[in-house]
Amino acid sequence: MMTEKAKKIKLVVVDVDGVMTDGSIGYGNFGDTYRVFNMHDGFGFVLLHKAGLKSAIITGKSSRGLRERARELRITYVAQNAVDKLKVFRGLLKKFKLHPDEICYIGDDLPDLPVLKNAGLSVCVPQACAEVKSAVDYVTARDAGKGAVRETIEAILKAQGKWDALVHHYTV
């Protein structure tokens, strides 16, 4: 079932805290917050873009660090301070002229449920709450902040027959 849904995906949308990170937030001496991002997840976005797919972030929080990480990874669209994630999701449908079946969403907690229920391919991490786990198409083997995003991107690219060409680029 996941493979068939993954074949249609044109946009991968992720939550940040608890998906791209392990959910921890650190505070510096001057009130700034920081998060730790996984390099494998980051390179997954690079591969996703090389394959011609787009990416987006929808997060309920805001940080300069996230803005910088998204810029480095060339994330196509970033929505911070998103109180209503479903509203942002619907905006993405219009902005990119996509059907819900063409979007994969990766989330982990209750605010993600409305989007997970509307996305064509819904994914969560093992640390997700029970309500999210029971609502998704796929629960990743890898943990939040430890390659779960990369795992999902690889599965999509393999389902679409794009993975081998990307790997071949690095093996010649």
C-alpha cells in the first residue's frame, strides 16, 4: 500500500520537532533556542530535490536555526508558527497546484493529525503518540531525528524508480 501511494508523491512535507529532530529543544544563555538536525535526513532532502520533487516544512514553532537549516537544504517552502497546520497544507495544494494524493506528510503528534488524515501518504516516527500511529500509512523504523525523514524519502524515490539513478551518480 505504501509503495502505490509513494509513486504519486510530488511534495514531501515534514514537521520539525519530533520528526526532523528528536524533540529536544535547548536554550542558550541569551534565550536563543537550538535543535540538532540529522545529516542523513538533510542529504535525503538533497536527493529528493535532485529527483525533481519538492519539500516543505510546517511547524508550530519558530527559530532562526530552523530557518538557516531550511535555507541550507533548499527546502521549497517553510511555514513556522503554524497554529493551523491543515490551513497551511491546503495553501500548499493551491500554491503547487497539487492534489492531496501527491503529498507525503511526516508528523508525530496531535497537531499533525488533520494533515496526516488529508495527505496522500501519511508517515510518522516510532515515538509518535498512539493516535498518530493508528492514523498513518507507515511508521518508520528509524527514530525521530535519527534518519526517519531519509528513510521516507528513500522509500518514495525507490517506489518512483528514481533511486538507482541517484545512487549511480555517486558510484561512477
